[in-house]
Amino acid sequence: MDRQWLEERLAAFPLYAYAFIDTSELVFADRVRYICEHECPMYDTTWACPPAVGSVAACREKVLSYPEGLMIATITEVSDIANISETLSTRADHERITREILGIVRERAADTLTLSTEACAHCEKCAYPDAPCRHPDRMFPCVESHGILVTDLAEKHGIDFLAGSNLVTWFSLILYR
């Protein structure tokens, strides 16, 4: 990937931060899925979430098959960061930006894998588990669903993910080869 070419295009987006990554620096842990299993209402309801995405080991293998990628971050203010419904409702802008940047990356990458914030909301009712995903090309599984410690990655690249008391930091990984 021509990083200078990509950076010139990234300048047009309202990103909080971004970093080029080597997938070998990602840390995977089963414990990351605790929130998925115990706090997220989307667990076991969509192809974009566990257990449908596979085990953390299987996700790790898939992710590491891509040698490098781009981590992007956006921030959004909410009135109460503890209000999970309000917090989750702010993902749409981040997802739109992720899709637009993915389109740019695909101009130069032969293959991509995108992980973002989604529990997937493209269909009114997900086909899971009775039928295959209707839109696998538009569905971005959540970074955490793959067991990735995104906070560790952010720290490695000097990205402050605790930007303020009521600021939500959203992350996406666009992996490519």
C-alpha cells in the first residue's frame, strides 16, 4: 500500500487519529469477548457477532493472514457515556467514514478485511442462524468480536482512547494485502 497516497486521501476525513499497523502487533484474548457475551444484546443474534464469527483462535488466524492494515479512530460526544443505548447510537457516522475509506483502500489493495463497531444493522432481521448473511460484502464484524485488544493497539500507536469523560472513541481496522 502506498502510504503517502492513502494519507493524502485520509486528510479529507474527520478522523481523530489513524495509524498504519502490522497485524503481528495485534494482541488477541478470549477475555475480550466477555462484554460481547455478558453485556451486548447482539451476542448470538447476528453473523457479525460471536459466536457466528468463529472462535478467537479462528478469528486470529484469519486476521493474521493479512500482513498490514490501517487503524482509524473517530470521536463523538454523548451526554452520558454510561448510557449504552446513546453510545451505540453514535456509530453511524463512524461506519460511514469506515465505508468511504475502505473504498479508497480497495483502489490499491487486492483483498481487504474490515473490522469495525458493527453488530450489523443492514437487515431489519438478520438471517442468523437459519440462513447465510444476505450482505457479507457490507457487514463489518466488531473488532472486539475477533478478540482483539484494540486499546493495546491504540496505546502502541500513541492514540488516546480516553479522550474525555463523555467522548466515545470508535475504532476500525481495515486490513489489506
